[in-house]
Amino acid sequence: MPLNLSPNNLQPRYFGAPGDQAQVSYLTALVPNPFSGIIKAGTLAAASVQRQQLLAAFPQFTSVSEQYLGQATSFYNALQITVQKSYSHGLSMLMAYTWSKNLGNANNVTTGFLDAVGTPGYQNAYALKIEKSVLATDIPQRLVWNGNYELPFGRGRTFGSKMNPWLNAIAGGWQMNGIWTIQSGFPLAFLDTGTQSFAGTRPSYSGPGVNAYTSGDITSRLGGISGGAGYLNASAFVLPLSFQLGDVPRLTGAFRAPGNRNLDFSMMKLFPIHERLTLQFRAEAFNVLNQVVFAAPNTTVGSASFGVIGSQGNTPRNVQLALKLLW
């Protein structure tokens, strides 16, 4: 499986003790630039350069990206249960439940923009052993139920089996469909800002016994202009020091965005016109209950808006009507 790395990250052998400012000064000190006069443009054309640049794996480049390296791993395990009721008395149902875990150090490098949390980066290309976590697509519990029911009204049905043809054209032959989904929220990806030089790009836990979630119902925990506490407790996290990599996982299943609840509903009727010619009418409502699912909170530790939920994660009720001519 592919992953992308930045080999010009500072190699751990040049790390100082956590917070060691003497080592920071050593790495950022200006030294004679051996590429001056050879490289004609950019920072590497200058007479001097920071020492850290010359200690990089590729000192002749200010930035290097190795892409699609076949070094990523992914492990998916699941219990999957399906219960199905075959069509009888106008009713059919299907229920599917999945209890799963998706672990690894991989990102969806080509389709990560479709994931709710994008493609979280690695803190250091030389410390991949700390990057194993749940993946962006980890949804530990998901239940989906769908049902199809032919209403018992109209000619040949339980009620109105001898219904007038004109009345049957209006009242008979209706079919209802529903899809109900309930699932866990997506894992959160944490970042940090305002850190010291050479610090990790993720925070660390402040210590045991500090609850990272705030208390109360979701609408009282939006934070920001809505007032009240945010979704997450900032005191549960601390910024890493220089030469310290944060111990919060790249994606953490311990803290998740709000879960999803959704019901889609539709009604359909066929209007026979002539022999093989039929008109189909459909009325469909997505998120028919108009339930709000809140998006993930701000997860950048050190940001003034940390823990604030600033948007809706789903769309409001959407109703559409359609006519389809079948032949």
C-alpha cells in the first residue's frame, strides 16, 4: 500500500533533549553554504545557510517528497451480520450490522479528499513506528435497515380488491421504501499550532484522569458564537516541546466526531398506459426527519477555536419528485 514521505525531515539522531534550546540554536545557526554559486536561485543560492539544511538527507533541495512508496499497512477486521426477510404479503426487509476496526499507517493518497478527515500527515518520516492508528475510514459500528412495502390498497389487494379502475389508478399500487442508517462518528485528526522549533505536529495528552470530552448534550457543546463549552476539553492536551513528537495518535478512535443518524423515505407508483408503456411516479425525501448531524470540531490544539463545532455535517431535508417513462 502506498504512502508519501518527506525525507528531508530532521533525522532523530540530531534531536536534542525535549525543549533543548541549545540544540535548536545549533541547528538553526548559519554556516557556509557549499551550494552557493552552483545553485543560482532561492535560499540555497545564498552564501550561508542554516546547519539543519546541510544535515538533511537531500541538502541540495529545500523540500523533497517521496510519493507512493509501498510501505504502508492496513488491517481490517469485522463482524458482519445480515438479516433478510424475503418478499411476502407485500413486505421485504434487509438489516445489515457491522462491528469493525480498521488499523494501519496508510492514507488514501489518491482519494483522501473524500474522507471526512482528509489525509493526516506523519510527524517525522523517520518515526513511522508511532504512526499506526485507526484509519480515516474506521467506523466501528454501522447499522443499516431498509424496507419495501406495497400498500394493501387497490385491485387484487387486501383492501379494495374490486376497486373502480379510475379510483384504483389513484389509490392503488403505491409502494413505500425506507432506508435508516445509524453509525459511529469518524475518528478525529489532531494538529497543533504555536509550538517551539522542531516540535511535533500533533499534541500530547496532558495526563491520565483528564476527560477530553466536555459534558452535556451536543447542542450545548458547540462552543464559538453559540456559547457554552466546546466539544473537546483543551486542558486534556498540551503542546509538544522542541524535539518532542506528540503522543496523540495520527487518527484517534478514542475521540470521534458526532455519529450519524439518517432516514430516507420514498413512495412510488406505476401507472400502466398501454401494453409495455408505463409511467412511474416517485416522491423521495432524503433526511426526511430533517435531523442535524454536526460536523467534526476544530482539533488544532493551541488555536483559539479548538473544540468548536462550526458547521453541519449533513444536509437538510431534500425532497424531489420524478416521473419516469418505461417502455
